[in-house]
Amino acid sequence: MALVNEHFLKLPDNYLFADIAKKVNAFKATHPHADVISLGIGDVTRPLCPAVVEAMHRATDEMAAGATFRGYGPEQGYGFLREAILKNDFLPRGIHLDTNEIFINDGAKSDTGNIQELVRWDNSIGVTDPIYPVYIDSNVMIGRAGLKGDDGKWSNVVYMPCTAGNNFVPQLPDRRVDIIYLCYPNNPTGTVLPKDELKKWVNYALKNDTLIFFDAAYEAYIQSPGIPHSIYEIKGARKVAVEFHSYSKTAGFTGIRCGYTVVPKELTAAALDGERIPLNPLWNRRQCTKFNGTSYISQRAAEATYTPEGKAQVKEAVDYYMRNAGTIRATLRSLGLDVYGGVDAPYLWVKTPGGMGSWRFFEQMLYDAHVVCTPGVGFGPSGEGYVRLTAFGSEDDCAEAMARITKWLR
Ligand SMILES: *Cc1c(COP(=O)(O)O)cnc(C)c1O
């Protein structure tokens, strides 16, 4: 008899986006002429930039000719991309890494979910709340999160609330935690951590022998000076942190699939006898066993984002979304709403007026303004009383949505 991994049975079905779709469809069925605009999407909409498209065409032509065809590539990724990453994402920030510390992935979701394989099942984990669900769910699957309580919290997870009350700056836990997940710029709140705040986390990790898994998927959206683009800008971070990057939101690669994970050589975890075990060779071993590399064409596409044309074109798309974010932020603020994020991230986190529940606000906005948002409570208990809006739509839709919301709330 094959026994199932019962930890999977503890996972709630991922109802959030299905529930939203159900409610939107019910509305459309009863209002067939309404033109619904979604500010709920967490996916990019701008097409790939020309530099990337040209690189992909060239790579395809190489694959089509016997002399230049490529089969399996290195599990860790091609040297050309790892070098380009070093030279463009780290050296200009004074971060000196070795190419062997960079592992090309097929998107940050895989590695943020897989990295927990390197540590024992009985480590404790800490997350900011609200949170990107992958971090907790991947730990539930292996039995590390414990059991889910009636309050919606897992018994072996330490929650660090991020709300207007603490200006979305999470407090250090009052006890030691083995592993902490941080995502900055943050999805869903769109907020960032200034350098001195991130430094507190690195120092906490150094002092408590804690591992930090740092998700930098939205790094390209940072506009403000003084906001770290990488946790390795902070002294000591290489001893405690793994960092995840993705070209998905940076360059519209959600359908292409490419990103990278940094596992520094100095990073270690303890064996039961106290011996320090470097995680870089462990991750390398894991990848060589379970991963056969990101496609050559995707890696050439990623490389093209670092050419002068590529950089300018990628920035153009980011600027496009950030203009939408600025429009949403200014409009909602002028209506008297408390709006967070949207300055260094494509997400806006809006407090519902009068303490209204997330779902109730969602429904009212859908029925009265025909605009879709994402109820904040779907991202964790501290998300109740907030909704998330995204800047990933078209400029016209964004302007029209703001006009409708203005009319509705006035
Ligand atoms: C979109 C997103 C990612 C990137 O996922 P990919 O697998 O690279 O497409 C990673 N982390 C967060 C928080 C995200 O929102």
C-alpha cells in the first residue's frame, strides 16, 4: 500500500483567486453589459521588449542548426548569464560574488518553494503577515508548518504582522526562529524596508543563527534611494541569507520562465553534532539531481535584459507600470483612503474605509464601480481590512478604473 504524504491533506485549497473569479462571473452573468476592469491581476501585461525578442529569435536559429544546436546545459545555468548577472546586478552595488554562488532557475517560485529541502523538517519558520502563500505552503507540504488553527495560523509558524499600525515594518520576533522569509519590495503590500531596517534582520540572523530566505522578485521596481536592491548590500548577509531573483516582473518573463538564486559559499547551517555545513554544495547537489536547467532560449532572453538596449527597454515597461501605480495612489489618496505601497513596487495596499471587511469592500467595488481588486485577507490574517490593487493593467484601464472609483466614493 502506498501511503500518501498526509501533510498535503492539511493544505487548504487555494480558494482565493477561484473565489474571486466565481464572484466576478456571478456579477457578469447578472450584468451582461457591464465592462469589468481588473486591478487584481498579479501578472504582467506588456509584451516582451525588442532586445529580448531578438535574442530569442537568434537562440532559436542556433537550436535549428546542427553546428550550433545545444542539448542539456549546465544545471546551474550558462556561464554567459551568470557572468552578466554578476556584472550588472551585483558588482555595481559593491557586492562581490563568485559565479558559482549564482544558480539560474526557471522562475523564483520553484526555488522559493524548493529551498526548504536543505533544512530539517523540525526547524521553526517565521513569515511576515500578509505574505506570498508559497513560503508557508511549501513548508506545510513537508510537515514543517505544523497544524492550522481556527485563527488561520499554523502552529509552527511565527507570524510577524505588517499593518498600518507598524507602518508595515515587521518587528523582530521575541524568540529565536530558525528560518525567516522576507520579501522586499513586498507582495502583497507594495511596501519596502529601508537599509537600516533590513540590517536589523541580518543582525538578528547572525545573533540567533537564523537562515533568511530573501525574495527580491520586485527589486527592479525600487525607485527610492536608500532601499536595498539586494540583502547582500548589508554586511554579514552572506553568512545568513539566500536571495531569489526573477525576470518575471522585471522584464515580463512570466511566460518565458527564468530567474536566479544566490547561495553564498559562506552560508552554513548546523548538523546535529554542531558541525557547520555549507549550503552552496548542498544546493548544487540538489539541483544536479532534480533540475536539468532552464532552457537555453530563456537564458539568452535573460542575458539580453542586460544589454544597453535591453536595460532601457526593460526600464520603459517598469516605468509604464509605475505611472499606473502613481495614478492609483494619487487618486485613492485624494479620495481620503489610506494607501500604502505603489512607490517602489507595482502593488498598492489600501485600507478599507470604516473597518469594512476585505471581501465586503471587494464586492461593493465590483458592484458599484465594476472594478476588481484582491481581498487582503487572502494573503494572511493581518490582511483583513485591506485590499490589494495592482498596476499591471493598461494605462487606459487604469485611468477608467480611477474615474469609476472616484464617482463611486464621492
Ligand atoms: C511573481 C513573484 C515571484 C516570481 O515568480 P516566478 O516563478 O519567477 O514567475 C516570486 N516571488 C513573489 C513574491 C512574486 O510575487
